[in-house]
Amino acid sequence: MRRTLRRLLRSACVIGLMLGPSGCGAAPQSETLALEIQVRLFDALADRNPDYEDTLAALLALDPATREQRLTPLAQRNSRDPLIASLLDSLLGTEVYALYYQQFHNVSPDLHRSIFMALPYRALPSPAAIGTTQLELFRNRRGLSALVGLLSRVDKARAVAMAAAWSPAADTTVPVTYYIMDGNGDAFASEGGVCFDLYSLLLSRRPESNRYANLADVPVANIEAVLAHEYQHVFAGPTLYPEGRSFDTWQARWEDLLIRRIVSEGVAMQCNPPSGFKKAVFEDSLVVAYWLRELEGVILRMRRNEITEDSVSNWHDRSYHDTARRLLADFVSRAYPDGDQPALLQEHITDRPSAVYTLGWWMLSRIVAIPGGRDQALGLLRSPESLFDQYNAAVGDTGLRVEL
């Protein structure tokens, strides 16, 4: 154990040197730095709690109240450990987690800190079940190092080429790319950087029975396609969201925002088209019709001044979460009436058909399918206000139209 602890201490020193402005030096951070620190943190938690499996078995035999009393000092002991605290500070202080906290407001550094300090004994209740994810990752920590080797095979130049084909930008250099293992989101672009959550996009989509087996042999084509999607957002951002846009009313600003987000996701998804279950739910006629009518209703009520900005904002939030989950449950009940409904919902929760993603894919793929459609899609990045006219022209009188 002493040899292991010395190795971890040396790793912590290396981490400090890699932290850039917040650490000892100013070198750029490695794209896999957060993964490497997380694995070292798991090792430290295991080394500092060598009897955790026996302790956990004893805790499970206690009543809930007594168990909670015993768990609290264990977490406090972790928080007082200088190595664990240093590694956790390093993890949450990486550049990718700075981007993460800008993107997601349902999780804070303090919550992440509590989740990690509760390991290896329990999973704290948390948004997107992050606590459960981190406990699962901890228990499979010996297989995680294979992910770093897997990422070395990712061809970012190929991803850039796929993104450039759907981008009006002249400059298509590789954006800063970071990897994490968290489970709260999947991939996103923020401030010119791209974050890829390996748990959400890779591990969670593998069967539980062999989720961590043969990771070094996983094909990287899907990773490259998702990266291409996010790179496209980076490349198209200045065109789709030019500086100097202004609006006379909040209604005009919100209508513009909804249209631009639909265009943005619809074009980016041409880099990684949905397939299988995800394509089926995104192209389900009842799901698509529902979101088209909802979008029409919201825009018309805004134009008539019949709705408040808070109501629109709340509708938008629900469209990604509560309403999307309800539509997913309805689709599963119709498509798999004899299936295991709870298991299917859990397996495909990341495929829930939110308004922006569903309409983005549906509307842009219909435009792209017509002669000259690719050029029209690229043109929408410059003139997104013509989305509804171009979509209606693409589907004709027999399709699901937008009546605005």
C-alpha cells in the first residue's frame, strides 16, 4: 500500500504542474486530464478505505437511521484526507469542469464534492443520478484506464472533415476537446471548447453485464461522429449567432432563439444522424405532430401577447425534461406494448424526444432530402428566419406542415 500511496502522491504533484494558471505552471491541459485525475481519485479512495467492502456489508445490516449515523463520519474522514481533497480539488478545477458548470446549472462543485466524498460506501441522491454513476465507476475503476488508450485512436481530423461539410466557416481547426466521466449530459460545445461525456455517450449505452469489458476494442466511429456534431456547432456559431443582434421585444427574442436552436441542432445532426430506437422516436408521427403544434401555439401566443416570458421559459425547460420523458413513455407503450416498460425507459432515457432535437432532426432532414437541400440547410445557418417556409416547401401539402 505504501508504494501505491507514493505513486498517487507523485501523480498529485504532476496534476498540480498541469493545472495551468490555477496550478504551478501555464501549460495547456490534456484533453484526458479529468479522466486521469478521476481514476487516481478512485484509487486514493480505495487505498484510504481498504476495508470498505466489509464495512459496507456491516452497514447494510443496520437500520436506515443507524446506517446514516455511521456514514456521516466516513464521508468526513474522506474530506479530511489531504490526498483525496487535493485530487478532488484538481478534478473540479480542470478547464473542462469550468465549461461543465457553465453548461449545467443542476449540479454545483459542492454537490460533486459531496458525491465523491460519500464514496465508496454510498451513492448520494443527485440530478441525473450522478451519485449512482460515480459509485458504479468506482467499483469498475480497474477497467477505466483502457478508456484513455481508446481515445488515442480517435481521429479528430476525420471528425473535423465531417463537421466542415456542414459548416459555412472557413476556419475549421480542431476545437479544444475534453473528455469526462459523469453521466449528467452527453456532449456539448461551449466557448469554442467541446466536452464529451464518456459515461453518457459510451458506457451507459453498453449492456450492464459487460459494460466495462474490452473497452480498448470499442469502435471509435461513433465517438468521431458525436465530436463532428459538436465541432459543427463551434464552426457554425459565428454565422448562426452573429454579434450585434438586437430585439425590440422579449417575444421577438424568444421566437428567434427557438428557431435558431432548431436550425442549429438540425444541421449538426446531419453529422451523426440518429439510428435505431432514437431515429424511431424522433420520427414518430405522433411525437413530431405534438411538437409542431406546441411550437405553433407558443409562437402564436407570443405574437398575440397572450403568454408571459416566464411561461415560455418554463415550457422550454419542460420540453427537454418532463414533457420529453412523457413523450418517451408514450412512445415506448405504443411501440413495445409487451416489453419491459421501466427497463426500456431507463435504457433510452437519453433518447427522449425534446422539442428542439426532434424538430431539428425532422425539419432539417426533410429539407436536406430534396434536390439542393444541403445548400438550403447551410443557407439556414445564415437566414434561419426562413426555416418554416423552406420546411413547408420540402414536405408539400401532404406532410406535417407548420401553420404560422
